[in-house]
Amino acid sequence: MSSSEGISKITKIDGGLLRKMIICGTNALVADKARINSLNVFPVPDGDTGTNMSLTALAAAREVAKLADDADIFVVSKAAANGALRGGRGNSGVIFSQLFRGFSKALEGLTEIGTKEIAAAFEQASKTAYKAVMRPQEGTILTVGRHMAEVSARYARATDDIGAFAREVIAQGHVMLKRTPEMLPVLKQAGVVDSGGDGLMVFLGGAMEGIHAQNPQIIEDDSSTQELSEDFSALANINPEDITFGYCTEFFINVQNFSEANQIGFIEYLETVGDSVALVADDEIVKIHVHTDNPGAVMEKAMLHGPLSSIKIDNMRLQHHNATSSSEATSTEPRKHIGVVAICSGDGFKEIFLGLGADCIIEGGQTMNPSAEDIAKAVANVNADNVIVLPNNKNIILAAEQAVHLCEQQNVSIIASKTMPQGIAALMNYLPEESFAGNIEDMKAALSDVCTGQVTIAVRDTELDGQIVYEGDYIGILDGKIVCSCNNISTASKELLDKMMKVYGDIITIFAGANAEEGQTAEIEEYIAQNFPKCEATTAHGGQTVYNYIFSTE
């Protein structure tokens, strides 16, 4: 506010004032995150924009809160940037962190800033954020940030009053925010502005209020207390030195009249790839048990005889410890050439990824995206020189790429898997004895061989991808696009499968979620058997919470 409104004019911001502004901006985001989440066009809870941005800002605010009131402005900005970098979650959060980073770069060597320096910092922030995104899209937080950077240079020449300057620049930011639906048809169709741009405006509005705040304190977000866990696959009662083959693998082959010759031949095969072999067959089903180092190869061989169900894989070898384990304990393990970190949700998916060779699982995704620091810590706890990360969610890829910059001791590569079935396909092509570069190439190539379908309940009304969706509807999502919507889960599943089978139709896997009912699953299995008799179908327990069913076809 101006002096005429009873508040003295401020022409400079020092470290202490910037610290207050960051805390107030963060508090504004935390308070408004639910409304920002509601702007998300896609009607699935996936660690929404408001949540991701508020958690990213909280990571920045916690770092600046540790500093003294008289800390240098560059020290404050750098602490905020480092906190945001490590705490960046989801695409919106990572881009937000890059705005912090660019802003800080422009303050190096300064002790205080005025309107001209702020304008230069806005410009650097925008440039840094654009560089962080491989394919920048207009009509997003990037556009809003760039527009404010452009107009701030003009306003900085007109006034040295930071309050007046801030009001004008923020007003222009809102003008551009209102125009985002004109740039992105999906926003116009849904009748909303860009949620990331909205979140940026909320933060800057709160920061402006912080100019005159008195000793603000961080308002913690309940969701920020949720912890993502890492699982390093342990059957603690087994001595790893006694284990020849690491993965206890069990499943059923749904095949009638499995001949004695087939039984003998399959047992002979199992004995070449593992031990503790057991095969029990009756007229309609065959149960397999084997300890092996390559469950994927065993299941592929079994699928030559019939579709699989009730897949269960346990990693028996204590190769890696939980993140709470001491470095002394992990140092006794020989260092590997390659390790794998996978991000997934659901106990069934966790076991599948471990069984296929993942060394560390971060339990996250959808409703709770891991931060860049979460991923970097998991990588550091893998005792390997080279580490492959499988994000398995499109909203985690940017955070994973950000995590690479936090990993100084290891060579890290991100396989941009957007779904858990894609991650499984990539891991099926993982050969730890081969070169790091060769594995990266083979695993990336495998992503395009998989089609992913998901069935869930819509959490908001929307119109998207030509589909009118109402809250509470069951929706079918095919490779990220809504393809059907109705009030019945069986109908939605069948319509989705029909569309999936037009893309790939040789092999299909049903991953049943935590809320899937046996009767529904059986109905889906019967539908596949009747309508796609030549397709090899397998049912596995995924245990995921957001999606009732995840289907993959190859």
C-alpha cells in the first residue's frame, strides 16, 4: 500500500523481508490448495496441483525459517531454491521450484533489491523454468510467469515503490491467467483457468501481503506430514547366504487337462532356472511354485500353456536395507554395477516390481507424489554405481529428472514410464549383467509395447476428451485419455477393454485394486474369455487404491 493509505512506502527488500514474504506466500498456498486442486481438469486424484505446489512451497519455507532474520537476501533466496528443488512434487511443483531457482540466481552478490532487481529476477526465473521443461506448453504456469516478467521491466522503470510495483505486476498476472483457456482448449472446455498459474498467483499475492506482516509463522499442511516409504525387500528371518535363487514365485496356469508330458517338460524347465520346484495339476488348473532369479522368464514360459492368475512374488534375498538401516550394515554388501528404483502404489505391484529385480520401492504416486529429494534418497540407498529410476506415473517424471541433479555419487538414468504396466514392461527387459547403456536402450524401447487402461471413480464433474463426466461415474482411461464414462464399473471396464484390444490384443493382464470385488473380477475375466478367446489373459493382485482395475495389453 502507498503512504497515503497509512502504510509507509517500501523501496528495498532485504533478506529478512524476503524471508517473511516466502512464508506468507506459502501460507496462502496451503490455505487455498483445495480450491486450486478443484481447477484440475482431469477428474482423478493424482497429487493435484494445489497439493503439489503447497508442499513444494513448504519445503522452501522451512529452509528459510531456519535462517536468522538478518540473513543476506541471496542466502535466503538460495535456501528457498534448495528447499523447493528438493521438495518439488509433480510437474507443477517442479516448475514452481525452477522459478525459485531462477529468481535466486539473479540475486547473487546483492544484499537488497528494488523494483529493477526484482524485474531482472522475474526474467531469470521465467527463463530457468522454461529450460527445465522439454516441451513447454503455453497456457500454463510458464506463460503466466513469463508475462509477469515481461511487464515487470516496464513497471520497474516507472516506480521504486515495491508495493505499487507488486500490485501492478500481480494484476497483469491475473490478466494472463484469465487468458489461459484461450491457449489450451482443454481448459476452455472445462471452464477453468490453469491451476498451476492460479497457484503461482496465490503465492505471489500472499508474498505481497507479507511485506507488512509481523513475524509470520509457517502454517503446516496436514498432507505434508505423510511420509513416503521405501521398501528394500526383506524376509528378515532368512539368511541371505543360504539363498541360491532370490525370488519365491507362485501362480496358477488356467489350463484344462495339462498332460503328463507337459508337466514333466515344464518341471524340467523350472529346474534349469531355479529350485524348490513344485507343480500340482488337476483337470482345470496348474499351481506352480519355484525359487528363481528370473520370475519374468518363468511366467512367460508358463503363458505358452494358458493364462495366469494369483501371481505372488516374494524377494527373499536381503540385498538392500531400509532407509533407516545404518550405512555400516549396507557397506558389507558388494557394490553392484546397476540398481533399480521403482515408484508404485499397491502391495501387489510392490511385490511384482521387487520380483522382477527392483532394488528399492518408493511407495507413492497418484494421491501422494514423491518429491525430488525422496527419489534422490532412495537412489543413494541403492548400493550400485549406476541406478535406473522408473517413475511409473507421468506426474512424477519431472521430479525424477530433478532428482538426478541431487545425486552426486551415482550415475542415474530415468526411464520415463508413465504407468505401472509400462514400468513392468521395462523391467522385464532389464538384464543386470548387461551394460548400463544397453539396459537403458532396451527398457526405453519396451515402453511403446504396452497399452494401459485404468478404471476409477470420477472425483469431479468435467467435460474432457469428448466425454461428459459426472462426479461418481466410473471412467475408463486409455493411455491417459478418458474413453468412456458410466455409472457401472463392469460396463466401464468392458468398454475400456474393447477399445484397448483394438490397439494391442495378444496378451492382457488384469491388475485388481484394493477395492476390486471378486465377483466383478470374475465377470471381467469371463468377458475376456468370451469376446477375446485368442488373447492370453492373466489376473494379478495390484492392490492399488485409486484405480479399481488397471489393465495392460501387449
